[in-house]
Amino acid sequence: MSEVLPVMAVMPDLLASLRAVPNAVLIAPPGAGKTTKVAPALLEEPYCSGQILLLSPRRLAARMAAERISENLGETVGGQVGYATRLDSKHGPDTRILVMTEGIFRNRIISDPELSGVSAVLFDEVHERSIDSDFGLALALEAQAAFRPDLRLLAMSATLDGSRFSTLMDNAPVLESEGKRWPLEYLYVGRRTELPIETDIVRILRQALSEQQGDILAFLPGVREIDRAFDALGDCGPDIVVHRLHGQIDPVDQRLAVRRDAKGRRKVIFATNIAETSLTIDGVCVVVDSGLARRARFDQAAGVTRLVTERASLSAATQRAGRAARQQAGVAYRMWEEAGNGGLPPFDPPEILESDLAPLLIDCARWGENDPAKLRWLDLPPAAAVQQARKLLMSVEALDAQGRITAHGTSLAKLPLPPNLAHMVLSAAHRGQAEDAAMLAVLLQERGLGGQSEDIDARYERFVGERGAKAEAARKLAQRIARLCSGKGGLAPLSIGGLIATAFPERIAKRRDAKGEKWISAMGRGLQLDAASPLASAEWLAVADLQGAASGARILSAAALTEAEIIGRFAHRITSQETLSYDKNADRVDARVQRRLGAIVLSEGHVEKPDSAAVASALLAAVQDMGIDILPWSASARTLRERALFAGIAAFSDEALAHSAQQWLLPLLGKVNRLRDVAQSGLAQALDNLLGWDARTRIDQIAPASFKSPAGTAHDIDYRAEAGPTVELRVQALFGLDTHPLVGIDRIPLVLSLTSPAGRPIQTTRNLPEFWRGSWRDVAKEMRGRYPKHNWPDAPWESVASLKTKKAQARETPRNA
């Protein structure tokens, strides 16, 4: 007899809605039965003569859903109910309900936009917002509008965010199921931060085993932590069995983890977030949550998807805790303080905002839409990520310059692989290595195959002979992929490193130190490797996976390759580039020619006669970098610049002259290799040309080059003096002057630095009349004693200016008379 679940209460309304309109949204909490009950309920609907596709976010969930639905119908999987996942499928010609992963659906609808023979598509767990789910729904809505108005689309969610899906799906009706509510107790047990999370969770597990009854589900962020916790917990006795549950273990072991133990033993299950949603795990009434999650984040700077460990969202934590109360009252142990709930992010971010969009972009092109923004999305793909994806696809010749898919791109898209790995396999097919490359592609995508070594070569060798259902399924998948390729063969085969480099040419890396700890990649990124790694002695690596900050990521997996292989395989990427740099100490331009693979220098040599225009550009760049004072200015040219600045000619500031140097300086650099060889006369003429007649007239009026004294002498004005524009002259040259000289737009006093007949300073003044009538009396008294032959009048403003002695002045008087 079929189990009655809460979703059955809204089933009549759901069926009525889908008879009236093609789309609907169902909100039902975990355990309500939406995954197992809705699809069978549609089988007898008048519009449902074809298949019902039930989309699941994970392979494990897809298999479990198919098995549970079949069990409820009293059948075995592969008949009326089947499933299709990447590594495992079971369905036949009589299959009416086909549970498939979202990625499988994505390929199916692109290959058959009309979805021939399909009556309904059910998108389960849409609140997880996987990129495949968002994209699949966008394509299904397009297909419905263009080809299949009769196609039923149902979005099923465990959260209350149904309104956005309703709007996206043409204002589809939203139906809500209450769900079965069992009591759930929360115990906030905190975390010992000095302990690794896998050690600390074992402490809480032992506490839960002693305090509670029933099976326990423990959430950890990743496989590494699960393995360590599994080892740390050890043997718990004959009445307790411990399981691991994640995507890398064999399907048989996954089934043992989610089913009740056949011998009636109590279970402890270490799981990743694979166990957060979808089907119920029988017997679990206790959850221990580490509060951590590991998610994929696309690093645009490095062009690589990396896994990051971070705090789980509040939505995920709620889903995890709910696992304990699906079948009976439960307890959730949370390894944080209750006050910490407020600091948790409310939801996991949609994958489309943080993923590599190359697979999405090529599938959009296959669909016939070059601009993914024109599809119907809950969240638009970020423009920067789309641009980067387009650049990658053009580099592997999958898209043309207009963004249209090429024949090679169409071939790439036929392979169930990301574009760069598909490119690797197709390229290898021309060398007779299609199956080798396909095996490698599967190995790079499926974690755990061939062990955990950093050396992909070693992992590949182990994978080839590895036993187990998962390894066997992976090899069969690789063989299917290889059969999809065609190639003439005949080209020299590549090493594992050469194949990886074909997929990720920007990740070819060269060793930079003796220990093998520091590496430079073709993309210019510095990489780090453990000196104890078996790869550390290699000269070159093709990096398959890396993790960490853009300034120094850690190499997680790679394979060695040789420079000869690089030159032979990537000759089209190797460039010859002449580089010029200015050596300040030697005051000359150093020219070298480099052969480069991206940022990696393969070889370098000195250029005896570099191009004169390039030398001039290098000298110009040096001046712009170090400032124009590095040029050999003449004294008159420096003075002209100072006067121009004082007169408010902004174009003569250091910054402005450096900015405009290409206009006035570059012509002077064409025949020199050193800055000190630039002609001073040329620099002066260049400044004069910049000024023009009007500006020079303005400078002469506002900032004259010199001051003409009453004695008829001319004295240079120092416009760089700390006190302001200053002129130095003998005090006798100013006799007869009773007004202070002024300069500048604002007519500021010229600083007069007055000296004795011997040139020694006696006074500095900005107010000559005040000086004459003030301190002059004391100055004159002292000067008469030191220089008795000179005239030191009591009223100098009434005297005749002269630099001569009294006797010389007297001799001139008769002649002048």
C-alpha cells in the first residue's frame, strides 16, 4: 500500500491547475513527498501521453528517487520508472517516468528542442539554484513558447521563494503543501576552534551516541574531512556501522548509506551537502552539523574553478537539521553558538553568479542564441563572466568572432565534457589518442579516481587498472566519449602532461627555484608546490587543478612535460618579442629579444641594433616614469620653466610636461640611446615652441627674467627661492627708489636680498620704504665703518643710485655737469 504523504493534500489542486494552464509552482518542505508522489500522479492526466521527466540536482538523488517511486508502484527500476545519470543509467522503451540529472536534461533539450515524446518536465529542488537547473528551465520555457504550448512545466521548491519562479513562468499558480511536522530539538554545542573540524565533530558524535537513540547523520564540508573523521571515530562496536556518503563513492556503498541497515545496526553517516535535500535517509533522527560547506567558486583572475570552505547558509543549516525530523521526532546538534545564526548568510548564492560560464555559453550558441542575457533567467549571467567565457571558447575555436558556434564547437558540444576538455579529446583523436584523452578527461572531472596523488600521470596509471563499480563506470563513459570522436591519427602522441596542456595551455608552468616550490604559469600567475611533491623535480608542468589566492595559488594536480613537447605542440602560441628597458645607472636602453609562451620566457638574447623608434619610446617611458628632471636641462631652460609656472602656465608643470612628452620630447629622442645625449638646445627650443608668442609675452609681463635697478644693472630673479621670487643685488643700486618692486599676477613684493659692496648679505626685505626709514640707519652706520670709500646717505631714497666709490662719483660730476 502506497504511503500517504502531506503533498497528497494539495494534489487535487495541483492537477487541476496543470489541466488549466501549462505551468505551476509547488512549494513543499522536505519530507512532504513532492519528489516521489507528483510524477506518478501525472501519469493518468489527459495531456500526459508521453514521458514525464523528473530532474534531480544530484546523481545519488536521481537513483534514489527512481528506486523509491518504483518501490511505491510495486515495480523494479528500469520499467515504468527509470533514471539517467552521467555514470549510471537504467531505463527502457516502456519507461514513463525518467528521473535524470539536470545536466542530462540540458543536453537532451538542446539536441531536441521540441522534447519529442515528453509531456511534462518537473524541476525538483529548484531552490538550490544550480546553473543547470536555471538554464534548463530557461530553455524549457523557450521550447514551450516556440514549439510546445502543451508542454507542462512544474517547478518544485522546499523554500517559500515561489513568487519569483511564478513570475518567470508566466505568472504560474503557486501551490503550497504544509508538510509533516515532527518535533525537532536544537542543541547548540559550540566548536573547539583549536581542533580540526574532523576531530571536533567526532567528539560531538560520541556525545550524541551516548545521549540519543537512532541513526546519526553528520555533515562535513568535504571528502578529506569525512575520511579523517571516519578514521578518527574508529570501531564503535558490533551494534554500530559507520558509512561515508558523498559523490565519489560507489553507487552500492551510497545505497547502503541511505537504506536502513539490513542487520538492524545503528548507523553513523558522514556526509557532504549531498545529503541536505531530496529523499529521506531512512532511520536518521539525529543530525550533527559542522556548520561548514565546500562550494565551487570560479576565480576569474585565474580562469579556474576552485573549492572554498565557508560557513553554510541559514537555509542549508535548516535543511540539514530537518533531516533529523522527517520520520519521527529528532535532535540537531549544531557546532556553533545560537547567537551565530544571525551571522549566517540567508541563502546559498545562485551558481550562475559564481560559475565558469563557458559550458553555458557554448550551449547557448548551440541553442541558437549568442547572447545568453536574452533568455529568461531569475538572475542574469554576469557580463564579465560571459565575456571571459567567450574569450576561452574563441581560443579553442568553438566560437567565431561573432559568437556563433563553429563546426569544431559543434563537435566539442557533442561530448559530455566542458569545452576545454572536449577540445583536448578531439585534438587527441587526430593523434590516435581519443580513448586515452577521454579517460584523462573523466579522471580530471571525477574526484577520487586513481587516488589522491598530485601526479596525474600516476593517478592515470592506477585508474586504468582500478577495480570497483565507479571506476568501471568511468572507463565505460570514457569509451563512449571516445567513440563520439573521429580523427585520422598519424600525428605524434602526447604525454599525459601534453594532453592536459592542450586543455589548459594557460596553465603550463615553469619551475623558478631549485626546490620546485615556486612556479610561473603561462597566464602570468605565480604558483606554489610542496617541495616534497613527486612533481617538484620537473622543469615543466601542465597544471590540471590549483587552489588559492591569485597571487600564489597551490598546485593540486599536474603532470610533467618537456620543453620539446611544448615547442612541438604549442608553436602557434610561442611569440618572439623585442623588449626594451631603460637602465638608469648606465643611462642607456637595454634591448633584448625574448621567445615567450605567454608570460614564460623560453629564451632571451641581446639586440645589438634595436629599432630607433622603439629606443625612443623606451626613453620616453623612462622620462614619464622618473620625471622630466632626469633630462639634461640648461640653466636658461630651467629658468624659463620656473617663470612659466609662476605666471600660471599650467602646461609647464612637471606632470603636464610628462603627459605631453610624446608631442614635444619624442622627436628629440630619435637618434640617441642615452638621455644625457639629448641636446640642451633642442630642449630649450621645444619649450619655446610649446609656449608660443602669446604665452611668452604673458610670462615676460608677469614673471620677468630680471630686475633692472635704478643704477641701470640687471639682476636675475630666482623664482624657485623658498621665500618667493627673489633678486640679489648691492644696496647702492637701489638708491633713489622709494617704492617696492612688484611681480606676478597678484603683484606680490619681490624679495630683495641686499648685499654690501663686497657681496656679503646685509638685509632681506619685502618693504623697501620701511627699510629705508627703519633699520637703514643702523646698517648705514656699520657700512660707513667697513666701506668708508662708498656713499652711505641718511636718506637713500633721495640719493643717486651708483655702485661706484665717492671719489669716482666726484670725478664724474664735472663731466656730467
